[in-house]
Amino acid sequence: MKVYFYWLTCVFMVVVLPGCQDQKKSDPIIAESFEAAAPLYDSLLQITGNNLADYPHSLNPDGSLKFLQIDEWTGGFWPGILWYMYEYTKDSKWKEEARKWTESLESNQYNTAHHDIGFMMYCSYGNALRFEDNAQYRDILIQSARSLCERYSGTVKSIQSWNKRKSKGDVNVWEYPVIMDNMMNLELLFYAAKVTKDSSFRHIAINHALQTMKNHVRADYSSYHVVNYDPNTGTVLNRQTLQGFSDQSTWARGQAWGIYGFTMTYRETGDLRFLKTAEGMADFFLDHARLPSDKIPYWDFDAGQEGYTPDWDFDPERFTEIPRDASAAAITASALLELSTLTTDEHRVMKYKQGATAILETLASDTYLNTQGDNPYFLLKHSTGNLPSNNEIDVPLIYADYYYLEALLRYRKQLNKEKT
């Protein structure tokens, strides 16, 4: 009788309550966020149709959809989002679209024009391989890693982010610029090392992380955005913060990239130096006096503060209210959830879990979550792309959505005590 009753109960849960997500523990913000996302991403799929050459990125000032092309850095986030939708819903329609958009990026495996191939290919093909045992996908990621390694210099011991170009404010020339964002591309190299057993990928990733730790991270664990090296000697020529308020200030998304990147690098290496750096950068973020009470950072922690002087055309009257950056918050939440599983400091375990949860709860509120139809396409509102260039200020951004969904899925796994 007990067995019969249990069987009836299971049938009831599956048939009557399909939204229970396999009876896993959950938090209302997870279900509400994915439910809010579905019609928005349906709209994106409808407007893109069979055009797989334009990747949704943000909104233009007139409210129209802003696309970027295959050679731009954000192309992998849209297919990655579709894989996350499939992971949560198990609805095959998301898988079909995710596969289609992922495969549209195939030619990028040979892209050596900049460092962003990790973003482009691992967020798409890397996620795809979690659901599809596809040898071609593995080969594409391996070739992508080889392409990324072509930008590595044994002299500088870093992967060059951008080609030689004029610097911020045209003060000098960036001979060999390396940016904090580049830490995010190392996961592709660690993957390639494991699959091929070729240690050179791992060697390059570790060297790059060590140099970033040494030259981008300040003594207080804040960070510079750009470090410019002499390609002939590896000497640091100068340090700047291109997308921040001032060269000495802390750009919020750059800090988020650092927390995430060093956390991932510690996961892949077990090197305590990377754990210490990830913890220091996370503590700087969470403990900062200017982090708002809702945990969503201003686009720069030091914007407009005494002692920080911008070398771009800053108009204080225009920004009477300093813009926030939901994308930095989403990236940080995802990173903190993983970091909470890696740190051995019990105080930090709780601190990072609570910090991530607080961020997610705010992002799930009507202030940041697009539940009122503020735009037809994107889930999160109020991100900042590049304020000094007057580009993408207080807009939705595709990568904010990507890392928010990733954070929610990591949160759900932790609630269910699954490996994240």
C-alpha cells in the first residue's frame, strides 16, 4: 500500500505539477526569472529568424535591437543563454535553437584578431558539450584554443588582448595591451589542455594568470583595467583603466572579471595564490564602502570621488545619479557562488553565499528584472557598457543575462547540494 501511495504521489507531481522541476529544491527567484526570460527570448528568436549572422547584444538609443557580428566579443553569449534555458526547462526547442546558434560561430575557431575567442567559443561550444557528446565541437574548441595561443608572448608571458593601438586619451601607444577581461578566456585553454593532454595550453594559461595577478591587481585587491607591456622586454610601460572613471579607480566589471577569472583558475590549478587573489578581490567588492546596500555596484566604485581625476570628458551635471552596472553584479554573483565552494575559510563560505544571494535577490526584483515589459528582448535592466565612450549607458546587455542565468543555475545546484 505504501508503495502504491508513493507511486500515485509521484504521478501527481509529474502530471499536475510540471513546474516542480523534478522535485528539486528551488528558490522562487529562480523559477520567476526563467519564466520571465522565456517570452523575451522567444521574441529574440522571432526577430532574428534564420539570420544567424547578427547576434543580439543590447538596445540602441532609440530602443531598437542592437546586433553585433561574428567577429565581435559577445557572439557566444546568445547561444550560451539558449543552452541555459534548455538546462533549466529541458524543453527541446531551446536545445534546437542553441545548437543552431552555436554552430553559426564555427568559423571563429580561426579568429586571431583579438583575445575574446574564449568568450565567443567557450560560452557557446563549451556549454553545448555539457549536453551533446560531439567530437566536432571538441575539435572546434581545441582549434579555438590554438588560435588564442597565437596571441601569447613568451617574453611578456601574457596573451595580448588588443593589437597595437592608441591609448586612452591618446596619451601614448599601447604596444602590447592586456586587459583584466582576458582572464575569462583562460578556461578555454584549461579545457584544451585536459582534452588533448598538451600541457602547453595550461602553461600559457597559468603564466597569463600570474602576470595578471602581479601587474593588474593592486595591493588592496582592486584592479587596473589595462596593463601595457613592452613586447621586446616584457616590462610594464603603464597601467590604465579604460572603461573606468580614472586610471586609479576601480571599474566594477573589471573587478568582477577578476573575481570570476581567478576563481576559475584556482579551480583548474589548485594554486593557492589564485585562491588568495580571488578572495581578496571578492572581499574588496563586498566590503567596499561605496557598494550600495542592494549590492548592485556603481559602474565604477570611485566615480566622482575626491582624489580620482578622469582624463576623459566627464560632465558631472549629466550624471547626477551614478549609473549602476547589473552586468558586473551578475558576473560577481556567479563567481561568488563558485568561490564559496572552493574557499576553506568558513567565514568566507557564508560571506560569499550570502553576498551572491543578496545580489540575485536584487536582480530578481522589478527594479532590475524585466517583468513589466520595459523592453521586448532582454531579462536584466540597468547595465553599463562603456561610459567614458558614451556607449551603452543604463541599458540591457546580453552578457548580463548570460551570467545571471548561469548564477541562478549554480544557485539551484547549491540548494540541491550538487556539484557546481
